Amino acid sequence: MAKRSGQFNDVTVKILSLLITLLLAAMIGSQIYTYINDRHDTQEAVLCTINEDISFEGIIVRNEKQMTYSGSGVIKYSYPDGSKVSAGSTVAQVYDSYDDVLAEEKLASLDEQIALLQKAQNPGTTDYVQPESINRRIDEQYKKILACSAEGDLSDLPSIKNDMSLIMNIYNIISGRSDNYNSRITQLQNEKYKLGSSARVKSEITAPENGYFVSYCDGYEDRLNKDNIEQLSQQDIEDIINGAQSAADSVPSGCIGKMFDDYTALITGVINSDPRVVNDASLRLMLDSSSTVYDVKVVSVRSAGESGKDIVVLSCDTLDDAMVSRRIRGMQLIFDEYSGIKVPRSAIRFRDDQKGVYVILGQDITFKKIDVIYEGDDYVISKNTSDEEYLLLYDQILLEPVSEQDVQKNETDVSSDTR
């Protein structure tokens, strides 16, 4: 009996194993059949940012006059480029050597240090200052330094450094760490006395008239002006851009800068034809290597002769270092930026007059609305939202046509599941 029972158990195990194997094979086969016969053409919903800026090479034009100096020596300029100066003011000083220039800069630095120390120990400054307010001001200066570093703009660092030195010196006085700075002031005054006899200004260059001064010439001062800018052809503009270096090589000897009497500049360039660029339109402009956005106005726009190209003339009323540092700059006309979910036009469907798309999740097909904020040639951008009724980020957009039967079947299955 024991032997028959063992044989019976072996047969049972073999039958159960066979049944399990057949069941697994059927399940896998079913999954493969479903995958092969129920595959859908889909595209994942991803974020897209559109900024249809117009990039071009621009030429900055003003009515400019070259300034020359016929003597010899080393020139040190008195003002940053683009500064407004009055007739007779000193725009540059001439020294015999670079050593004299360095000595003059050292004298200016010593004067600045002496003035800061004298102010820091002045009773009128220290008697009414509390340590708490000093600490706040120190924190403010540190934040300014960090901001300059983050923005990559170090132009304000010298003034921040001076402010920080003054605050720290005041703190040392009111906290009792230092009684005064008399010995340090005396030391600096002695250094100044020794340098005073070695630094000599050879001559000065003055502004011939009221206006704005720039410390370089590029050879186009006599060729370009606001009166002839409208006559420039596409070929003229391209020749100026391509010939910038040869023009600079032709600058006359002794040219030390230029003057212009109006801060308004005209900008011209060749752009791709665009219906947004029309006469009198107010636009925004950026220069390469600058984060400043300039307000500009379209003075004129005309066909360049080449198909799809226009010559545009813009007017800009902002004058800063970036606007005078170079005549020819890479530029962008800035338009609105659109950010949202990119949707192929071929996937857009209508349901009850509502524009949307079908998305698929597993075997479920669902209609989701879209909120179009931008339309391209073969796609649109839908607003990115968390509303489940609308297309969401990473949804699988169904690209193929969807029959009403598929949708009704899906909705019936969903209703059954909820019951």
C-alpha cells in the first residue's frame, strides 16, 4: 500500500507541474499577443520653451568726431567710456612713462585711504553709531559682494570695498579695539610725500565741446552718421561688418578717442523678414555678452533685395558702456517667451467642441483637454497645469486615430470597475 501511495503522489505532482506550466505559457502568450496587437503610436508630453528672438549683426551709428593728440607720452583717461563731459574738461592726462601713471594711481589710492581713516575716527561719526547697526551694515556689504560675484559684474566692487573698510574701521573704534588711526594716517602721508615728487602730468587733453566721450576710434567715425544710415544697402552693411578690422587699421595716428553730442544711437542690420517688425513698433533688444534689455523703436524697415530679408533701422535712447564698447555687436530682438507642454498638431482631437488629445495609460484611453498658449507650424504649446482634466506632463499622447467604439469600450470598462 505504501508503494502505491508514493506512485500516486508522483503522478499528481507531474500533472500539477504540467498544468502550472501550461497556465504560465498561456499568460505569457496572452501578454505577447496583447502587446503585438494592441500597440499604440504615442508621444510623451514634455515641457517646451519657445522664444522666437530675431538674431542679427547690428551696427551702432552716431554723429561722431575723432579727437587727436600730436604729442608723445602715455595717456590716462579721466572718464569711463560714454561719460558726459563739458567743453574744456580734462578727458585725458599725458605722462612721460607708465611709471608716472602708476605713481599717480598710487597717490589717488593713498588719498582715498587717508580720507576713510580720518572719517572713521571722527567723533561726529563714531559718537552716534551702535555696534548692532554696524553689524547689519557689514552683512549688507557681504551680500553686495556675493551679488556682484553671482551676476559676474565686478564694476561696483571698488566702492563696496571702500564702504566695507570704512564700516570695519568705525567698528574698531566704537568697540575699543583701536583708539585712533593717527599713526597709520601719518605713515600714509609720508608715502604720499615720497611719491609726490615723482608723479608728473606732462599735459592734459580737454574736450572741444559739450557731449559724450569714448576712448577709442574704429575708423568709421567719418564714414557713418545718422544722415546716411538709411542709404546703406545689404551689401554695404555686410562690408562694414566684414571689414571692421581693416577699418580699425586705418585709424589715423594720434587718434585718442571721439566725441558725439547726442546719447541716442541708431542701429541697423539685416534681419529675416518678420511681421512683428514694422515702422514705429516698440521692441526690446539685447546685446551679446550683456544682460541689459534695451527699449528700441523701429525707425524704418525695408526690403534688403534678398528674398525673405529686410534692412531695419532702430533707435535706442539708452547710453551705457555696452552701447559704446564696440560698434558692431551680435544682437537679438526679444519677443515673448512661451513655456508649456508640446503637442503635435496631428494628435489634436475635438470632443463636444472641446480641443484636446487622447492619452493612454496601460489599456485605458482618456480624452484630456488642452489650453493652447502658442501655435507653431506643426505643433502647439499647451499650458502646464496640475488639473487632471487637462494634459499633464509625461502623459502618453495618442497619435493615431481613436474610434468612438474604443472610447466607449474604455468608458464602459471604467464604469464597471467603479461599480
